[in-house]
Amino acid sequence: MLGAAAGGGFPQWNAASPACRRARAGDPAAVPATQASIAVSTDGERWLLVNASPDLRWQIERNPALHPRRAPRSSPIAAVVLTNGDVDAIGGLLTLREGTPFAVYAHPTVLTILDRNPIFEVIRRDLVPRRALALDEPVTLRDAAGTPLGVTLLPFAAPGKAPLYLEGEDPVTDAETGEVLGLELRADGRRLVYLGNCAVVSERIRARVAGADLLFMDGTLWSDDELVAAGVSEKTGRRMGHVSIDGPDGAVARLADVPLGRRILIHLNNSNPALLADSAERARLDAVGWEVARDGMEIVL
């Protein structure tokens, strides 16, 4: 678990909420978190990143498994899968610009975003192939040289919207066009589903995640009007393309009867009370078998 928080991290640089103040003060119940990303490996030697957070350099330094091992330059990061084109998913690619090969996988819509922005040309195309993902078509993930990583990926459309900088004035917030991906990762008979961005838990999503050994689920907001009530935004969670944790249409209720292994909420906004280990909201999650992601968490399937 490289990062557990939503865009801006926890505490967010310009946020002075009570929770962020507690995090800055070193309160053990308000542990800081970087922006959401996970690293996956089948052999402990070659690693796949799900999204490249703007905090990626710090995340690499805090996780020895991702440290270079061969002089003068190298990296165990073999591939990066992007689930969307938001800044907090693609910004960290710029950290990986120093001439070490790896592969980038993304939906064609996200690859087009990279192609049209010349700043991403600092990531050399002769070393870093950009590989398009097709919805609902399994692919064996490979490093830049084409060597398999031991993981099969099945990408699927998650309900969501275009990145903020491309959404326009009246965006569709729960489109299923591939601008937001859910991921099924399979290896050694185990199945991990990553849904760090998801606008609604539809019947199709319920069927997709059923039976997974591990689910990472969008936990951005506790309630749909959370940011409005806090006076920091006019947008509801649904308008932002995120399902809430709580409520009759929230992730917890909608997945309550779905057979799953571990259930972990990721991409939590700094306003979300579930980030606080001593909150009533965290206690409610504990009681129904949901975990809250934390930076540095390690999981073996």
C-alpha cells in the first residue's frame, strides 16, 4: 500500500480542518497518508504500480522493495497501470523520467491525454512503451522488454467521469466509457479487484467484485454532502464521480451481501472522518468488516 488518501493527501497542504491539524500535530489516531496507489508483485522482485501518484518519489523511498538494486541506475518497478487521467493518478509518471525502462498500461483515452501533453515526453518512448488496454479483454502484464510479470489484468469500465481539467461545464459523472477503469488482477489462483474511483455501485459492479479475495474500494467521502457541509466545496460526492461510504446507496450497504474476502477502502479524502482511528465512523466500519487503507500496509494473498 503506497498511498491511501485521495488527491491532496492527508493532511492536504491548504486544509486546516481539525483532522488535518491532528495529523500535523502527530496525533496517533490521525496518521498522515499520501495519495492513493498500490504496488503488486508475484515474486517480490518485479513490481507493478496501480497509478502513479504525485507523491511517488516519497512512496518509493519509504518502501525498500521499490529501491534500486543495481548500480548505477535501476528500478524494480516494471510496469504502471493507470486507472484514469486525473492528476493524482498520472502526475507521478514525471518522477520516473530518468531513463529507466518500464511499461505503461492505460485505456486509449488516458494514453491520448499523455500523448497530447508534451511534458510527458520526458518519459522516453524508446524505453517506456505505452500499451493500450481494451475493456473486458484480459492481458498478460509485461515489462518494457516483454517479459511476463506473472499477473493477468482484466480492465473494465467503472462508473465515473473525465478528469477535472477536461470535464467541461455539464459532465456525465457516472459514464462507463473507459475514462475510469476498474481492475481485476489475477495470479496464482487469487483475485484482486481495484476500484479506487467509482461513482455508483451498480448491479454490474456488484457482479464484478463478487468472489474477489481482496477488494480496494473507493472510500473518498463518508457522505455525499460532506464537502458542502464542511464549507469547502459546492460539489457533492456524486458530482465529483465518487460513491459515498455511508447511506443506503453507499458502498458499504450496496456490497453488504456480496461475497468477498478482505474489503479495504482506499482514496480517502482529508475530510473523511473514517481516516481517524478513534472516530465513530471507523468503529462502524470495523463492526461490519471493512478496513481503511493506510500507507505501508502489506497484504499477502
